[in-house]
Amino acid sequence: MPLAPRAPDANEFAINSHRVAWDPKRFASLRVHGLDYSPTKYPVVLLHGLFGYDKISFGPQSNPILQLHYWRGICEALKELGCEVYVPSNGSVSSIRSRAYALDKYLSEHLPGREINLIAHSMGGLDARYLISHIVGSESKKYSINSLTTIATPHRGSSFMDFVQEVLGVGYVLDVQDPVVNVLKERRLANSGLFGPSERSLEDERLKSRYKHLKALCSHFDKPAYANLTREYCDAFNSITKDVSTVHYKYARCRLMFVFIDFLFANSSYAAVAKISPLDPLFISQSVVSMREGPNDGLVSLESAKWGEFEGLVTNVDHWGLLPPRRMKRRRNSLADELENKKRVKAGGYASLEFYLSVVDRLTRKGF
């Protein structure tokens, strides 16, 4: 059942009359659609996706101008709201298993004895699921996972990674310690005898098909994360990575021209789909995924992003656009870009700060 918006009071900000500089902290103190956002009861840990990081510094650590943050703007807005926020770095192109153990180490060191809300973008949702099912569930931990919200996570893999594997030969390297690899070997042996008694790796098959010269060149850039995002791998991953009943799952996804948001917390998630310009780098990948899977955000299909109960679609945004505040120019003494974003929300547009503030507010209203 959709949650009813809270009634605005006499002190509500007037969207059309305020002029402030771009500032995620101030955005968190403003209101959208008459809602007052509330901080979560438990800490929020933001998990990055493929090629992700916590922050990259191009100079002295003390100079924020020379730093690039994956969760830029969003982390600051959540902190200003009153949330306790943590942003780990779990390896940009490492395997899901490796990233999950890095996350486990981070949580054990930074949040011992705490209940935790995980909010994950893209591949980060797979890292979190591995952590919950294979690490936290098998060992006595000093922390507990209270909820998991996944945003545009390829739970069933991405057909674009299948395409990259087929054409470029990237997506063959596997983590030999990953239990999912054994499932893959058994399935492939049963289906086609690909793995013989010597248990040859998938890499042996790289040069046995078309585009072998291109594949030989691109193979030098292959990393375990790419194979972990193929549909074959994710199907095997899902077969042994079961949800834990004590953890609440959410997912999110975006689709152009439609907004269906039903905030049922237990076993749910978010998704996204957008119309991408032919000049956009994601246009080719969206075309591939559209032909093979249907509506998508440029990398992850609507169906792949669903896990648990569907939380809702977010419109007019692609896979990477789910992260930074879109079209914010950070001009000094100009009409607030935050308020501009609010106008786009009213018109059916997407504003990342408003979206993530809504996510944590609904976690709060569910008792988390």
C-alpha cells in the first residue's frame, strides 16, 4: 500500500521564491511534495558498483576540490539529514566474492555490534547478497545486516556483458575461490562437456570462436568482475545465494514515462529505464540489452533489477545517472539547483538527492 505524504505546515519552503547556491546539505533541509524527510535509526552504508570507489584524490587529501566522490552530493545530503553514513571501497573490478569479503572487513572494523542498512548501486547489490548469504550467515559476526536496498542491480546479469564476452573476449577470468565457479563447471560439463577432468577454465574457450584476434587483444584487460555480471554466472550465483529471512530486501529500477512506486519494504527493490540519445556512450549497450532482454537503463534490464518485491520505477534516468545530482552547475548565488531538481520531480523528472532522501525516509518509517 503506498505511503501517504505528510501534510506541509506553514513554514514550508516556497520552491519558486528561494535563491541559494548548490548545496546538498541545504537540499536535505528543504522539502519536496510537502514531505519532511527523517534520518534512519541505524547506520546507512552506501555500496558502489562496477568501477566504483569511495573517493579519488588528485592532490592533497585536505583539498576537497581535488577529490572525486562516487556518492557525490548524496552522502552529504544524507549526513545533513541526520543519517550516520559510511562509504567503503570494495575493489572496482574485483570478483563479487572478493568485494564481499572486503566489505565484511570494513563493517567489522567500523561498525562492530551495530545493526546496518545497506543501500547498493549496481554490482554493489550482488556484493551485499554474497555477504549476507555466504559470510554473515556462516560465521558469528560482530554486526548484523538489518536491510538491503538494491538500485539497478543486475541480479540476473546483463546481456550487454554477454555481448562483451562474445565479441571482445572480456568476461572469462573467474575467481577460483568463488563457490559459484564450481556450480558453473558442473552445469557446463553436464550441458556441453566444456570442462574436462582437468577442469580447464573458461579462458580456454576464448579463442575458439569468432573475433579471435580482437579477443586476444582485449583479454589483457579482463577482470573477474566482468564474468560475474554475465547472465550465466548470475543464474548460478542465484542458485546458491539465497535470501536470509532476517534481512529485508528492497530493489529499485527506472523507466521513462512511468512511475510506479509502492513502498512495501520487506523483500523489495528499485529499478530504472530511460530513453538514451544516440550520442550517449550508453546507446549501444542499451540497444543490445533492449534486443535481448527488453526495457533497460543502458546496462541493466528491468527484469534483472528486480529482486524480492518490486519497490518502484524511477523515470528519465540512465544507469550512471542514478548517482550524481543531474545537471547541477554549482553556480554561486544562482537559483538553487536543488529547487530546480524539485521542479523536475513534479514534472516527472529525476532528482538523485530527492530519490535517496525518499529511500532513507521510508526506511525510517519502517523502523530502520
